[in-house]
Amino acid sequence: MNESRRTVRKGNSDMTDKPTIDTARLEASEKFMELQRASHIKALPTAFIVEATERTKQIAIMNASPRAKLGKLYTLVDEYAAMRQPYVACKEGCDSCCHMKVELTNVEAERIAKATGIAAQPLGFSTNNSDEKFAGLACPFLKDHKCSIYDDRPLTCRGHASFDSDSYWCATERMLAVKLPMVSVGEALAVNRLIAQTTAHPVIADIREFFPSRQ
């Protein structure tokens, strides 16, 4: 597991009202998040880092169904997320990230379909959506500010978290205006894509495209 550095960028070109950025607050948040990230990395057990790297490699090559591999990958990322929790702002009831682009693979969509009984839309190709396209649009499985498919939520959701003290910068009107130090599970995401590649018709798209009837 690793962490990514996100830097400030211009606001959403698709939004008519670009937010005014409180630069003092932004600088304070950047410093706080860098400290939180450093503390998190320092606290991660070396043994877990080594084990997680090895398990990620093994999941990629194991002789098992795509669904079984996905389940093991989810378990690994969830173990990491539990260690990350004391350092992030994310908590139950905060749904800011549920109003962002949520990419998942066809294997993940099939898992959600099986869990919910709602058929996933068969997509013939992957989509390369901009961050702006779904900004502010709720995930179709968000109910009363909670994820209704929490146990089966995509890897993108499991890996996403903010090192800040609150969700201020995650708000729809600000989420595309700045980029800050965030959590990244890049290796797991790469393996997730490899798992999809083992299927007959691998597809990566937004959750709203796989489940348009839920809109």
C-alpha cells in the first residue's frame, strides 16, 4: 500500500460556478494531511507491508475464479484500511466521496449484481470518464447517507480516504478545485484490473453506467 501526493489544480471546467479557495485553510490542511500521512506510514508494521506486497502478487497469479481473487483482494485492502482509520477523516455518515466518479470492473459489477439481485448493464467497452462527469451525482447505491452495498462496494471505495480532519475539501463544490495528499492503493488497483482481464469481456466503467436503472 502506498500514499499519493495530490497537488492544487484548477476548478471543474464543466461547472459554471468555480469555488473561491481559502488559501490559508488550504495550506493548513496540506500541512496537517502531510503530518497525518507521515504518522500513518510510520505506524504501519513492516511485517504487514512485506506480507501485503506478497499477498498482492499471489492474488494476481493464483489459480482461482475472478470472483474468488476479488474477494481476497478486498480482504487485504480492508485489513489495510483498518490500520489507516485512526489517521483519516472518513467515518460513517460522510458521503462526500459517494458523489464522485466511482470506477469498477465488470467482475466487481457482477459481485454487486449477485448481492443485490439487480442486473448490471452489459457494457461493450470501457469508458474513460473525466472526474467532472459524475461530480455531485450520487452513487446509485447511496441510501440515507450510507452505502447500501458496503460489504460489496468496489475497490475504488475501499481504497479512498482523506488524511484531513474533516470533509471540507471533499464537498462537491471543492473536490475538483484542489488536490491534496490522499490514500492510494495503486498496487491493489492494478491487480484488480488484471483480474478483470482474465474474463471474456473485461470492462472498466463508472458504477452509474453499470447500474443506470438505479438513477
